[in-house]
Amino acid sequence: MTETTQRVAVAAVGIPLAVAVVYAGGWILALLIAAIVVAGSLEFYRMAEHRQARPLIAAGLPLAVAFVLVAAANPQAGPVSFGLVITIATLVVTALAIWTRGVEGQPLLSISTTLTGAVYTGGLLSFGLFLRHLPGVAGAIHGTALVFAPVLLTWTSDTFAFFVGRRWGRTKLIPRVSPGKTVQGAIGAVVGSVLVAIAYTRVLEAFPTYRPTMFEGAIFGLAISIVAQIGDLVESLLKRDAGVKDSGKLLPGHGGALDRFDSLLFTLPLAYLFFRFWVGTGVAG
């Protein structure tokens, strides 16, 4: 199978499954997110090992999943409980480093990569649960529509960046980090995302809460595209530092979990903040 065929096959199976799981929400959605978090955390730690960081994987994986479990236990509360998870994680990882790494085992690097990997994957992807179960959401369809707002716009941004960059791309964006990305592609991504976001406001008009205006939709599309491209560049930076082409081989034609969800790690939290604290001002919590 060609890479394009593999991508289409994965999408044909993955998209309906993702819609069904997001619609179900709750612990079913948490289970899917936890699986992605485990795969993404392992990829992050494997890349860190390429730089001789020696993260505490046995501690980092459950800590990453802990963010998802805490989010699933009370998703309407938002990330307020993450402070407790981070505090406990810091205490556990730093204490373990005394006996497992010692002075000679680069404990500072080990601790920092362990904690960063857990927050980068588990902490950020958990915002999918917060978004699905925002206070005042009018049912499963409404929650699903909110989750797929950043998902759709992230995909739009990636798609416009690819095709505009391939057709008109001349000026490299940040060649040392990602040689294939161009300024023209980045601009095309922003324009496409803004247009789709404005159109998506008509979809959200069908619900009683979290109804952005067209102007708010345009701002949202602009912000999502910028943040999505930053998320993609962050993962490219990590892979380039580790000296690997893909973060893993989880999805045929797509690479690893981080390759597929790198932008969503950034756009899901942004979407939550946008709907909860801008559009959702005044919605009962």
C-alpha cells in the first residue's frame, strides 16, 4: 500500500470511531485519550533516550494517565485539580531519582524529561474531556460539536498549509526546524482556518450556549491555526533534536501518536479557554 492509501484507510476507520467515542464522552472518551497518551508518552521518552536523558518511564507513564483519570472524574471542573497532580508527580519523580539515578545518572535531565513528557501528553490531551463536558453543554451532540471545532480547524490548517505551500511556497518558514514548511503555506493555513471557523459558527448557532459570533469565529480560526502550526513545529523540533524522522510507527502512513496529535496538544487547550472563558462567559458552572 502506498502512503496515501494507508492514510485514507486509517482515516476511514479512525474518523467514525473518533466521532462515536467523542459522542459517548465520559470514561469511554477517557479510555481512548488514555491510550493515545500512553503511546505518545512512550514516544516522547524514547526520543529523550536518544539524547541520553534516561527518563523514569515507569513513573512517567502512570503520571501521564493520571491527568486523564483526574479529568474524567470531574470534567466540568476543568483543570483546577491538575495542580495536585503536578505536585504529587514532582514529589514522586524527584524522590525516585535519588535511588534510580543518583548523582552519576543525570538526575536533573531525568526528572525534567519525565515530568515534561507526562504534562505534554496527558495534561494537554485531557482538555478534550474538559471541552466535551463544558458546563452548560446541551447534550452529547453539542459537546461533540465543540470538540470537533478545534479538530476540524487543525485539520483545515494542516491541509491548507500543505497545498498552498506546495503550489506557491517559496520562502522557508523555519528551515532548521522543519525544512518543508513555507511562509506562504503558513499564511494559507491561517486564511483557510479563518474561513472554515466563520462557517462553523453557523453550526454552533443550533445550540443554546457557546455560540460565537462570526467575528469571534474569525479570531478563533486565526488563533487555532497559529497555535496548530506552533504545535507541529514543537514536535518537529523534538524529533530533529532526537535525530528521528517520525516519533513512532503507531499509525500506518501517519507515523506515531505525536506525529498525528502534535497540533491537537496545543489546540484543544486553546479551544477550551476560548469557549469557557470568552464565548461562555455567563454560562452556569
